[in-house]
Amino acid sequence: MMTLSRYASQIPPFHVMALLERAQQLEAEGRDILHLEVGEPDFGTPPPVMEAIQRAMAQGRTGYTPAAGLPALRQAISDDYRERFGAEVPAARIVVTPGASGALQLALAALINPGEGVLLCDPGYPCNRQFVNLVGGDPQPFLLDAASHFDLSAAALEAAWLPSTRVAMVASPDNPTGNMLSPDTLAELVSVVRRRHGTLLVDEIYQGLCYTQPASTVLSQTDDVVVINSFSKYFCMTGWRLGWLVAPEPLVPAIERLAQNLFLAPSTPAQYGGLAALEEASMAILEQRHQLLARRRQCLLNGLAHLKLPVVSRADGAFYVYVDVSRYTHDSHAFCADLLERAGVAITPGVDFGEGHDHKRYVRLAYTCTESRLTEALHRLEHYLESL
Amino acid sequence: MMTLSRYASQIPPFHVMALLERAQQLEAEGRDILHLEVGEPDFGTPPPVMEAIQRAMAQGRTGYTPAAGLPALRQAISDDYRERFGAEVPAARIVVTPGASGALQLALAALINPGEGVLLCDPGYPCNRQFVNLVGGDPQPFLLDAASHFDLSAAALEAAWLPSTRVAMVASPDNPTGNMLSPDTLAELVSVVRRRHGTLLVDEIYQGLCYTQPASTVLSQTDDVVVINSFSKYFCMTGWRLGWLVAPEPLVPAIERLAQNLFLAPSTPAQYGGLAALEEASMAILEQRHQLLARRRQCLLNGLAHLKLPVVSRADGAFYVYVDVSRYTHDSHAFCADLLERAGVAITPGVDFGEGHDHKRYVRLAYTCTESRLTEALHRLEHYLESL
């Protein structure tokens, strides 16, 4: 009789997965389902990236690369930090990883001893706590203030810091709120965490997807930080599983050994794709897509305002808005299930993003489908709400 | 000041990496280096696999798949177990992973609580202990008997079992010895581990690469086992990072949640490649390559016999032989470094594969280059040994 580890046993399912499965079932039955639940762009990998991958394949580049990634890709990422963000990040500080998931795992395994605490924003990306639990760390919820758009304040973070806390993890732009941290807030966070002799871990995987302020990185403010990034979102390469991590240079050799042991190396063809993603031809396409997302965002925000459904987050970045549906339900999961069944609109219940708030008040909508599909979703939502 | 976790600090470097780096440096200076150190086939991904990946890309299949992999790929792997091995393994027991590395991580995170022991063969694949350490487990070395070709005996494994042991991990074919476990030995292992109320974890990533007995799987003997496999070696897809895990069905939902949290999903294009790898057109190519490997193996064994360098393992499978060089050195790492420098032949020192034996007596040679390159390597090795 095999028994599961305590770690594996405690991992809760994502509620959205059951909804997704049901959505697919309905589609198989011929229903038209509008997908506002999915956290991935609908654009597909940019053609120049695909072409680069095909060239790499034709040249037989299908073997292992170094564990930290192709030197040329590390250098290209470093160059991109200089060109787009004015940040000096030597290639030697960059480790290419199997998705941001790989980067998160490396970062937490490199920093956390069993029993040590990691402050995680609530609401936040639900997998973060499992990376902390994996290495025996203590996920410490840091409740964002619902009354002020779930904005993160450095003073509140300092107040939440416990004696056992070693790392504070923040995201900008954030999932599920779409909130961004201003350069000033980031500077305050850096100094709070430094004062506490901890490490600031910044998730920048939605970098570039911002609509009210320029794209930025904490790396233009300090070297004393660990950053997670990804080719999935802005670069539209989700299925290729390619991300990276930036760490202070003295930590990199050990992180590289970690990557060698845990992953061997990131996907080789994907890395050649990553190289092309950072070139001008791809960037031009990605910027057009960014502009499309900006229009979709406005379309969704206008529609929700018309429906008098309050967007409780700032929704300045990524492709998410966090919405209060408590006027209609005390159980947003049931609300999502019913909305899917009766109106064919799939959205994500708030309970997937934390436990500290009453997330049963909230739902997350992703604007990862076309404007006309978004408009249709808003119409169906309107009729659904009228029927309640 | 960021400090590394104890886990990250204790990971030793692979000695072969320093040799590889030096080999690349020598090549950059114009030297011809013969690579017998690399654990990956030199054949490149089979053309039908590449074509399938290109088709998938052209169809825009670059988004996330379910965490456990494409249902069609899980089914194709299940079918392959039936067709090639006569084993009934329902698709529901198969989880597709980012490489065998991903599968190893899932298996150990799913089975091991902090402080629980995992018996690991010495010599063995060096990363295994780091997967155990990651989750706070206790890697317990199980010394194979050098006097009998490092053959694994179930009785010896039972004797090595400690009160804290929960899992025994074995590989067939094995790295670095190339040894295979006979069906009888596997049956004995299954019953020993069952008697001890533990779990048997079998690494079958070199499955199909065998030269003296038919390919096999422990899954034709029992369902009560966890198996790791990979598209890297037999299927020549190293750089795509695609593997899989087989577990008893009741454990799979939790393993799937684990995969969802830790990896999101395996590479989508790679999975379409995996589907094609299991089809007849690819299998015919792979079987030809297998025959080439058989000839290379014989060429290398003949050459080593001529040089009177004892092959201490059975070398029945994978693409490795483990060789005793103690007639020439008491430090095989220094021997490897000198051989590279003076003869341009790169091989792997035994110290990378364990600590329990005097691995400074041994080196691992991989027959992952052509017969003519192998012959050249043997000539250079002969001259080098004469010069000592």
C-alpha cells in the first residue's frame, strides 16, 4: 500500500480546473463557450519565434544546453534589460529555466530552509505556497487591503514580517488583481526587506503588459533582489515552458548546480525561440498585441461599469480584472458554475487566489479573447444577471 | 546579504562539467576532441518527430496542455506498453512530465516525508540524491558489489533496508554501469519491498537500449510500483525535455495536482513530438539506431579488452561501460583531466557516481559517437596509456 506524502496530500485542487473540464464537456456537446478564465494569451507564438525554432531544428539543435541556458540567450536577456529598461543586469546573473515555474522553484529552494517563512500576497498566484511547502518552508499570508484596491503597501508588509520570515514575494503586474507596483513602492519594499535582513523576490512574469504606466523592473533600482520572469505571457510562448531568474551574482553558481540536478537544462528549441522573441521583428508584433490587449481591457472595464459590477483591483497590468460579485452571490464558485452552465461564460472564482479574504465575493476575468468575444461575454453576463 | 539555503549549499558540482568546459575550450582553440563523456545520443531527434512538431506549430498548438499531458499522448504511451511489452498500463496511470527529471521530482515529492529514507544505488545517477534532499528525505546509499559487476541483489537490498526507509530506487538499464535487472531479480525486488511495506521506484529511462536481453518493464510484473521514463534516450529527444511517470491509479490525482502546481504542464510541442515518436515511422528509425549502438558497444568492448582495461559492469544496456583504470591511476579524475589535455579524449570520472566505493578507480565511457570516432578514441587511449 503506497501512501502519499503529507506534502502531496495537502495540495488543494484549483477550482477553475473543474470549471474548465465542464466547459470542455459543454463544447464537446456543441455549446459555444466564451473563455475568460484562461491565464494565457490567445495570440499564439509569434511567427518569427516559430521560424527560429524551425531553423534550430533543421540545424539539429535538439540536444542539451548548459543548465543555466544558452550563453547567447542569457546575453540577449541582459541586453534587453539594458535596452528596454535601462537596467544593467550582466548575463552571469541570469539563469534560464523551464518556465517561470522552474525559476520559482529554484529561487525558493535556493533561499529557504525548512521552517523559514515566506510572505505571500493574498490574493496571489496559488502555486506560490506549494513551492514554499515543497522545501519545508512556511507560507505566511500577507493580506492586501481590499478597501484600497488590494494595493500593496511597504508599511503593511513590514508589519506582517515575522521573526521567522526570510523572503517576501511580490508580483508586478500581479495575478489576479492586475495591480502594478510603482517605482516608489518598490523602493520602499527594497528598503523594508533590507532592514529585516530578508530577501525580496519579485515576480515580473507579466512585465510589458501594462496600460497606465511604462513597463519597469525592480532591477533598475537594486541588484539585491531575486527576480522571476517568463517568455509565456508578453512573449506568447506559454506551451514552450521557458522562463528565467535573476539573482545576485554570488548565488548563481549554486543555483546553476541546483538547475543541473533538478532540471538538467531548459528546452533547447524553446531557447532558440526565446532568442528570436527578443529581436525587433518579434517585438514589433508583441507591441501590436499589447495595444490590442489595451483595447480589450478598456472594453471589459467599460462593460463591467455598465453592469455596475465593481472592479476591486487597479487592473493596470497583466490581463486580469478582479471583480466583486457579492451583490449577486455569497459563493462566487457556485456563481461561476451557474454562469458557465446557463450562459456559457467561463470565469475564475476568487477562492483559487487565497484564503485570508472572503474570496467568495470575487471572480477573476481574463481579457485573453478578442474584443467581439469579450462583448458577447458581457452581453451574456448582463442577461444572466438580469435573470437572477 | 542573501544567504543560500543549506540544501542549495550542499549540492556538489559534477566533476565532468569542469572537464566539459575544458574540452570546449580546447575545441575553440582548434583541437579535435573525442566525446565519450556525454550521456546523450548523437543521432538528433528523428525526422518524423520533427515533422510532427512543425505540424503542431503550424496548427498553433503552442498553448498549455493539461498538467498530466495530452490525453492522446497518455493513451499512446499506454498502447505502447501493451504492444511492445505486453503490459496493461491504463492511460489514467500515466503522467507526462518535463523530462524524467520532472518525473523523479514528482515521484519523490509524492512519496517522501522529511526524514524518510530512500535507498539509492551506489554507483548511480548523481542527481537522485538531490531530489531526495529537496523534500527533506534521507538518501541512503545502497552499495552494489564491485566484485560481482555491480549487480544488484534483492537480498542485499533487503539487508540495506533501514527502519526509516520508505522507497528503494533502482534503474534498469542503469547509469553508469549499463547493467540490467533480470525479470527474476525484479520479481524478487518487488517482493522484498512489499515485505518491507515500502515503494519500489524503477528508473526505466534507458528502456529499449539493451543488447543481450529483450527490452522489458517492471510494469508487466506488477502495478504496485512507480516507474520513471523518458523520451530523451531511446527516442533521441534530450533537448525537448519530455518524460513520464507511471503510478498506482489512486495516487495519480494528487500527483497531477503536484504537477499543476510545480510545472503547470509539460512542453506542448514536445508532446506532439512524443506522439509521433511512438509511431511506426519513428520506431523503425530508432530500431536502426539501436542496432548501430549495439555495434558501437561491441567495438568499444573489443577495444577495451585489447587494452586490457577491465570493464567492471555488465554493460548490457544504455550506452555506458564502467571501467577500472586503477592499473594506471589512483585518481581517475586526474586521469580524465590528463587524458583530455594530452590525448583529446573526454570521459567521465567515477567520482560523479557515488561516494561509497572507491570510485577513483573507475571511469565511465559512453558510446554516443560513431564507430570511427570510437576507434580513434581507442587508438588515442592506447598511445596515452603507453606513455604513462
